[in-house]
Amino acid sequence: MVTLYDVARLCGVSTATVSRVVHGQDRVRESTRTRVRQAIEELGYVPDGAGQSLSRRRKDVIGLVCVEREAEHFDIENVGLLYYDEVLRGVEAPIRHRNWSLLITFMQGDRPDFSRMVALSGKVDGILIGEGFVGSSIIERLAARVPVVVIAGNPGAPADQAADVVAADNFSGSAAIITHLIADHGKRRLFHVDGPPNVPDAGQRRLALEHVLRGHPRCQLIGSAHGILSVRSGELAGENLLARYRPALPDAVVCANDQMAIGVLRAFAAGGVRVPDDIAVVGFDDIALGGLYDPSLTTVHQPMRMLGERACGRLLDRIANPGLAPAVELLPTELVLRSSCGCPTDTVTRQAVKALRNIRTYPVNSVGKPDSPTARQVARQLAPYAAKA
């Protein structure tokens, strides 16, 4: 096995000089640096990563905790792999050029295992929580051991005091797509296919639905169903909807994500229901499959890859400077108009969503009664949308 000493001997320099070249440090002449690199290539020297990490008290490894959810009917994407595929690409971007590694583990969304997270914390320099499914108390305990950043966490949760949160502006995006159904297509009777109760993204989208409907007295939520964000769970929700509400179908189905919306479309196609002629369907996320389906899916684009990239970048900053104050970053969304909502066939229009200030960071259950101060504030901010309907 070629060692650091072999490289130093071939170049006629000290091992300290070779080490500085390997680590990209200054204080080495360019001619010497070139000679050392040539020797490394000639001898096939591979630095001992474990030894380097030990000397620097750093492992050069990021941990990513992902969530999977149990389902009666397993399909290839029932654990949100389409979402994580994009997030992983974003996480990889900031560490690729640093030659850092990524250690990934999956946990049950309804039973996060703190002991496994503690074990993971001993193997990495920092941890990304892939979705905000971990309770604030666990995050606080974990953040006391290593830097932590939560992707798609609740921007109003107590965990913000211990960990950074990077999320899409789910509230504003959901308000925009529901307002489009009401104001531009005249939809009045809505049905909601919700996500799991412990998923902050779904919670913020649910909160926006409630607030928009509150600002439109002529509209109503006639029913709802819970899914696990998979195609199959959306299909089951669609089948149950048809069994319960035919022949008086709702005007539109608002789904918490695209995968469930595609499931609803499949159920409607099998049941002979025409979309959007008989009923409109919209989703959230803007996965590639939504644009390929017939009818193509109207949705909200959340920058999933950017979520991973910004969260990983923030984690690297926190590793370098542990004293950074925890921060919340909400990334903007886009309204993606296609034909499933009632827009003309072949429509593909993208519109930037304007952020609804001062309401998007509230916890899911913080609004309280309709006449609460928070509810009145929300109503004022949604008034321009109500005027369009």
C-alpha cells in the first residue's frame, strides 16, 4: 500500500508538505504542488480518509434521515421516493466538490427511533432531517449532539429554537392554487385529499385551504380523506369519493401532493368520470409524472432539489460555525397551470406565487376560532383574492 511517506520520498519533500497539498492548504510553492500531485498520480496514492478525519476531528460525512410510511398496498413510490430523489440530488451538490460523503437512513414516519439517530450522530458531522416528521423534543436533544437542519419542517414549530428549517412556502402555494380554482374556474364545492397529520408540508397546505375558504362564504369543503402521499392512497380516496358522492360530485378535488392527485385521476378514469369536465383535480409538488398524465396535472411547483441544496449548505455553514443562530428559510413556489383544473388543453403556464406575509410561519393549529386575531389577520391578507371570486 502506497503511503504518504512514499510520495514524500519520491518528491524529495517532507511529509508535512505532501499533507498540505492533499488538504489543499497554502504555504506550498506551485511548482512543488505540481510535483507532489504528479507523484500522487504516478504512485496511485489514496489518502487515508479515516486518519485525516481523526486528525481534524471531523468525519467529512453528512447524515440524512428519510421517512418511509407503512402501507397496506405497497407500490414503488409509496414512501415518497420521487420527492427524495430530487432532494438527494440537491443535498449532493454542495458536498460533491468537497469529497464529503452522504450517509442515508430510513425510519418509520410514525415511530422515529431516537436511539438510531443518536447512533447516526456519532458517525457524521451533521444531520439533515428529510421531512419534519421528528418531534421537537427529539430534534432539541439531537441538536445538542451535532448540527441539525430540518428539510420541509414546520416553520412555526418550537424546534426552530434548536435547528434550522428549510421549507417551501407551502401556505402561499396552496392558497394560490385554491384561489385559482375558485376565482378563475368558479369552483364552489371542494373535496380535500390530505396527507398524514404529522407532515408539516401537508399541514400548511391544509391551513391555507381553510383560510381561503373562510374568505369565500359561497364556497365549502364538502368532505376530506387522508392519504400517505402515495398514488395508491390517492386512488383509494378517489374510489371512496365516487362511492359516497355520486351523482352529486364536488366541483374540484384538492390533493396534498401530485402522487395522490395521480391516484385520484386513475380512480376517476376507471369510474368513467371525466376530468376536468365533470370534476377538476389539482396537486402539489410538480413531479415530472404530473405533466405526462392525461389530463396533465395542474399543480404547485416546490423547488425540491433546491430544498436539499439550501439545507445542506446551511448544515455545512453550521458545522463550520456552530454558534450560528437557528434560522428559517422559506423557498418560493410557482403555480403550474395545465388542463386538469379546467384550463384549455395543452396549457402549460407557470406563475410565480406571491408570498402571503406574516401568516405563513404560524403553526398548523395556531389559528384557533374564526374570530381570533390571527384569523382576522389572515382574512385581511386574503381579501384581494376574495374580491376576484
